[in-house]
Amino acid sequence: MKVAFWKRQQQVEKLVLKHLAEVAKAIEAFQGSMVAYLQEHDADKAAKLAFETHQAEGIADDVRREVEVALLAGALLPSSRRDLLNVIEQVDRLANAAESILDYLLFQKPEIPSELAELMLEIVDKTGQIFSRVELMIEHLFRDLAKLHEDTQAIEKIEGEIDQRERALIKQLFKMDLDLAKKLQLHGFVERLVEISDRAEDLSDHVDIIAVDRHF
């Protein structure tokens, strides 16, 4: 049975899903930029898509503020306001992470060996998968709470798959015949590359707590 989480939610739900759509644009542009840099070796295209990521992240920030204004105006009960503010802030952090990854990549323009690039692209692909599940989770938070646990479990599973690739990447990196400064530069990039999935897992943990608190 479908159960609405928040009452008197129509305006807020519309804004939250609008915000989610802008974050989705940021993640999509981020993925395209990464493919352009790592696979197509097209720095100009990567920079163009990074700019699109920044634009979408900026619009998402504006919509997030609209949500905050609606909530502070009393659109929901106080406990629900806190929950939703935390959710939207954590969704927003996914776009911020995408922006940060591309800033690191395009400001420093590291040379990335092909064997590392392949693993990085796998992480980028998995990042898209985890965000798709985040989108479903946020929609279910409003419309079908019975599916939330399935969403959070799927996010945890994909995050674990990304962790495996991160470990393989770092292991491969430190086996390579590169100078230490180069290894540290690439290691710093890998740490940033998995930030989106780490934050998605944090978000799913928070949603799980919300569901438990409401006895679902």
C-alpha cells in the first residue's frame, strides 16, 4: 500500500523533485566530462561539460533555497521540516562533489595511465547507477515508503562495488613506475572520485533512519 510521508506536501514535493532534476543534470554532465577526459582525450569537451555541471549545481542551489523558504514558512510539521532539510542538503552535496571532482581534474590536468583510466571509468559508470537509485529513493520517500528499504539496500550494494574498484585502483597505482608526487596527485583524485557514492550512502543511511523513526 502506498503511504504519503508528508501531509500538505504538494508544493514542497514539486520543489524537491525540481531540485533533484537539477542535481541529475549536474551528475549527467559530470559523467560526460569524465568520459571526454579519460576516454576521448578531449579536454575542451571535458571543460564544456564541467561548465554545464557548475551551471546545474548553481541552479540546484537556488531551488534548494526555495525549498528552505517554503519549509520555514510552515509548509510541514517541524519534525518533517528537519528531516526534509537534511535530505535536500545531502542531495545537494552530490552535485557539490561532482563539481569538486571536475575542478581537481581540469585545474591540475593529470596524465592518467590507460589502465587506471579504465577503472576510473567503471567508477564513473557505477556513480551514475547509484544516483539513479537515489532518484528513485527520493521519489519513493514521497510516494511509496514500502520501497525505501529496497532503494537503500541497492545504494549500499553499488557503493560497495565502487569501494572494490577504488581499492583495485589504488593498488594498481602504487605498483606503477611513477614518481611519488605523481602517485600522490592521482591518489588525491581517486579519493575525490568516490565522494559522490560515499555521500549517496550517507544519504541512504539517513533515509533509513527516517523510515525507522516513522515505523516503516
